[in-house]
Amino acid sequence: MVGVRRLMPRDALVRYEAGARLIDVRSEAEQASGMARGAEAIAQDLLLEDAAADLPHDAEILLICQRGLRSLNVAESLSKQGFINVSSIEGGTEAWQHDGLPMTSSTLDADFLERYSRQLRLPQVGIEGQRKLQQARVTIIGAGGLGAPAAFYLAAAGVGHLRLVDDDIVDRSNLQRQILHVDAGVDVAAKVDSARERLLALNPSIEVEAVRARVDAGNVDGFIRSADVVMDGADNFPVRHVLNDACLRLGKPLVYGAVQRFDGQASVFDAGRQRGIAPCYRCLFPEAPDDAPNCAEAGVLGVVPGIIGLVQATEVLKLILGIGEPLIGRLLQFDALSMRFRETRLRADPDCPACGRHA
């Protein structure tokens, strides 16, 4: 296209030293990994949104990206907008570095950049969001069918501190769905210790706290007081009620999940911070049903806890990052046999025994 030249890195360096402006159009995360020395950091989206605010139309402009494709596309767009002297650098930053041309140092450690590179490229995450994840503290009650898949993905995503609370030992019947545990741990390893070992093998840059304990009204506050988000991976109503009431007292968002047979459900209860607006768990289940079977009695298809656990992990990440629309006031229900999701609206119950007006 007229007005757009393709320059090799060494030729571009000569033009830059003669006074041309060198613009790095990559994302913030990519720029943090190191840039051609002297380059100005103006991400592609910002540049295309209002190039005239940053660049005069008659300036000589050299655009560089990672490998040369994005910079070429931006150069062609700028040419159409009336910029008369725009060039794209062939091979991008990779070719620039390969040729031994001067670079700025990375502002982040290599493990951070490489491990989270796909998340860092998301505008909703970026470096700032990844730092939020790195600094976040999440308590997961239960290292079983729901806690296992959720913990795996939260660790992989870079949540900096995971506290796992469970008092069970690994049983062979767990292995069909509780993917953190292995056969060698059957009848020997505590679930929280087994989970910690696997999570740190996946991501040694995080902290995993293993707490072998049964949650009750006397100890629950200590387990969740420092958490930014609490995840319910329990398998019985009494623990869920205790957990719900503690989250209300301490103002913690509670990410709920439950499974049975071929069905599962998930929601986010945030009445502790949004009293009278957001429902709590007792708005849905004021009292424990007398005849509610657990998975040991009713059975469960192994993949169902995985699906619901990953929904819960997604909600935890959204709450930490402050993005999207959490499942507050919504109950997401999943039927594996029909492969259907449906949603039920939940409202705060003014007569709820936990969060209502007379609570």
C-alpha cells in the first residue's frame, strides 16, 4: 500500500537515529518483557483509537510489534488516515533482538511473563490484573470433588495464596473425580497435603496452606478472616450454613457449588457486603433438608464436579479481578444428561434467618 514501507531492523535503527519516531504497538505485558531501546510504548488499540493525538501526520513513524504483522496492519491503517511517512519493521522485536540491536531490560521476571503470558494479553487482566491475582488470598473449604479442580485452575491462574481446609484422608473412591489426588496416597495422605504437593508441582511461585481440620462454628472465622474470596467445596448442609453465616459476619463473598448424580449448581452469595440486595445461602436453603443424600449415597458422574468446580474457579477469578458479571442473585444449574444450563433468579429474602431484617 502506498505510504507504508517495510524496513529491516538495522535499517529502521538508522532511521530512528536520524530522528524518526519508533513506536512499540504491542500490549503492555509484551512491552514489559523488553522493547527496542528508544521505542515509545503506545499499544495498538490506543494508537488506532486516536493516532492524531499522539503523532503528527507528517512525522516519520516506525512501528514495531512482536513479529511484524500487527505493526504492518497498524501502519496501513495510519496510512489510510493520512499519515504520509509510516514504516513497519519486518520481523518485529524478535528480529530486532536477534540482530543484536539495543533493547531495554524486562521490567518483570521471566517466569511471571512466560507463565501467565496468555492471561496478560487479555485487556481485562493485563499486568495490573495479574498482580491482583498474585496478591489475592482464597480459602477453599474442601479438597474434594469441587475443591480439587477449582484449586488446580486457581493455582495455574496465579492466585498467590490458597488455603485448603479439609480433614479427610485420600480414599480410593475419591480418585474418580478428585483429580488432585493419586493412587499412592490412598489411606495414607491427608487430602490437604496431597493437594498442596500437586498444586506446588504445577505452580511453585504461589503459596499453598494445608489446614487439616473439620470446619465448625468455633473455628470457621479463623479460616476465612484473611481471605478475599471464600469457595464452598463442602459436601453437607451444616458446614455450608456455618460457612455462610461466617461470610455474612466478616463481609466475604462466598462462591457456592454443589453436585449430585448428573446435576450441579453454582452461585455467588455476597450478602455480607450487599445486605438486603444480594441473597445469602440461607435465602436459598434456610434449613438443611432431612433427606438430602450426599455423593456417597446418591452417586455422582465424575466429570460433573469438574464442571461445577471450574465454574466456581471462574467466579473466584472474576471477583478478584473485578470483571464481568458474577453469579450474584443467580443460581446456575447444570444437567449433564441433557447438556443444558439454566439460570434461576435469586432474591434476598427479607425473612431470611441469616441476613433478613430480623436476623
